[in-house]
Amino acid sequence: MSAEKTILVVGTWDTKEDELSYLCGVIAGQGGRVLRMDVSVLGAATVPVEVTKHQVAAAADSTIEAVINSGDENSAMQIMSAGAAGLALDLWRGARIHGVLVLGGTMGTDLALDLCAALPLGVPKYIVSTVAFSSLLPPDRIAADVQMILWAGGLYGLNDICKASLSQAAGAVLGAARAVEAPRFTRPMVGMTSFGKTVLRYMVALKPELEARGFDVAVFHATGMGGRAFESLAAEGAFAAVMDFAPQEVSNHLFGGLSAGAGRMTHAGRAGVPQLVAPGCYDLVDFVGWQEVPGPLAGREVHAHNRLLTSAMLTAAERCEVARTLCRKLAVATAPVAFFLPTGGCNEWDRAGGVLQDAAGLTAFCGEMRQCLPDNVLLRELACHINDAGFVEAVLAQFDSWLAEGVISQ
């Protein structure tokens, strides 16, 4: 069954041949095929590999000799990372692989993050790492759909403990390659950002309306990794339009919360994708709920959403800084942008009488947006709350206008 599925197995074959060969054996034993990539630097693989370390270095416009003489192991591995990432993408585009499995300690994991980030959403990506789920791994380097498993007890040599991790990873990546339904984009896609219905609810009404117009709708949870997935797909031109109504990750990045990276709210604009934008939850910074409140946010009003996530309110001055940042990001857009400004509030908690209401802060934000919004952005000021029906009606009216004008392609 599915013997045609080929998994790219990546690692330093000079030091981890036993472990990598074990992975390949498990995949082959389950009816899959393997393609081996060697990212060693100093040593040589003692078994045949389909992609040699010399090819990896060449893909980074270098040579193994130059890699060795680059200065230290850090610079050497960065060269190999660049070559491995480029080759993996080429192999996938050429339909030679259907998934990837990378094994390593900190060096191998560093390389694995680059390699997996180079592959599109929907390509099965598995990392077996001695530092899986560690705070060493920055969120902005983790591919949106990567899977990890801790390489427990496996730093050097095979044993019964590490075989449990290795065999699970081998079976998982092959199973994923067999079962995955990669995005086909048979209908034009609208990418939308939001949070759960307790705080933002527009997607409940918008999704069926957009589907009735012939569009698929993908709603991304804007808590860091969701925003990264949204941005990566926007950069690829996967969306006919975006409804970026929860750009709180911009505020998070400014003030030390759950960031989706410095590029948040820029990729759709640079890719020429029409944008409908609103400031959902712009006034909050989310941080890890089970950790101490970050120093700059200490002593202010917070809302514990659950045991994982807590939100801190921004001051009026900080909200104005968010407004200026949003405007700078929207200014780079090469396609039409409409900004919807609900003057009645931008999350369920900041309604009149809400637990996080700050009328003065909202007024300051709205004033700054009116003053700073770039000329390429159409302002739609709405005398309602973002969760009111009036917001949905205004968004659909703008969407239908752009659809009729051909700004949004169907």
C-alpha cells in the first residue's frame, strides 16, 4: 500500500548512521521508500546516500572545503542549512519526495528548522530532536505545520528508549504522506484572522456569506503560530483576498507578547493581495498565562483567558504606537486596502460596561488611525462594535464592490 510515497531522511550520516539507518528501515518495513540526504561536514557517510554533502554545499554556492574553513561549526551549519533547504524544496517540487524527516541534536535541529520552513504547508515535516519543545526554539523559525518528537535517550547510539521515538516518527511521517490532503485551491480562498467566539464573532456570519459567493474561507487563530501560517500563505499568493481582522500579533510583537514575527501584516500587501483590515484586539497583549507577567506589563489590568493565555491592556500611548505601526505596515501594500474602524470597540471585553473597557484609550487609537492612515488605504469608519451586525454588513459591501470591480478575482 502506498509504496510510491518517498520520505526524505536528513541527518549527519557520518555520526548518526545507525539511527538514520534505523529510521530508513522502519519506513521501508512499512512499505515506504526513502531518499537519504547527508548534511555532514567533517566526516563521510559509510552507506550510499542519494544526496551527498557535496551536493548540499553546492546548493548553497559553496564547497565542503569552504564550509570547513568558514570559521566555526555555527557558520558551517548555516551554509549546510541553506543548501539542504533549497534541495528539499526542489525535490518536493519535482515530486521526488512526499514528506521529510530530520534527526539531530541542537546542530541538526537548527538545520531542520530552516529545511522545514522552506517547504509549503501540507508537506509532512517531522523533526526528531534532543531539544524538541524547548525554549531554545524561537517560534518565528518553526514551520506552521511541523511535527516534533523528543529524541529521548538517543544522543549517542541506539537503545530501546530512543527506538520508541525513532519508530514513532518514521511511522508518523509515512502515515502523514499517505493520508495528507494537501491544499488544492479548487475555489478562490479568503484568509481571515480571528480569535474564538468569546472575543470576536464576525467569522460566524462572514464564512457562510463568502462561501455562498463561491469562496473558501480559512480562519487563522492569531496567537503566534496561526499568524505565521497566515503570513506564509499570503506570501505565496494563496489568497484571493484577506480579511485581517485580528492583527493583535502586531501589538504582541511590539510589547513582548506572542509574536508572529516582525513581518506580520506585510506579506499580503507585498504579494498584491487585496486586504480588508480591522483592529480586532489591537488593545491587548497576550502572554503565556502560566508564566510571570512580563516586567513592562506588570501592574496593569489583565484578563486570564485560560491557564495558557493571559491578556494585558495597553495604555492610550501604547495604542497610538500600535496605530502608527499598523499604518506603516499597510503603506507597503501594492493592492487595494480597506481599513474598518469600529468606534464602538474592537473586542467583546471592551464594550461599554465590559471588563476591559477603556473609552479614552479607544478614542486615542481611533484619532491616531485617522491621522496616520496612508493615502493608499481606504478608511471605513463604523459607528458600531466589531462584533455587531453592522461590521459584517460593511465588510460584505466592500467585498462585493471589489468583486464587481475585478479587484478580487473569482
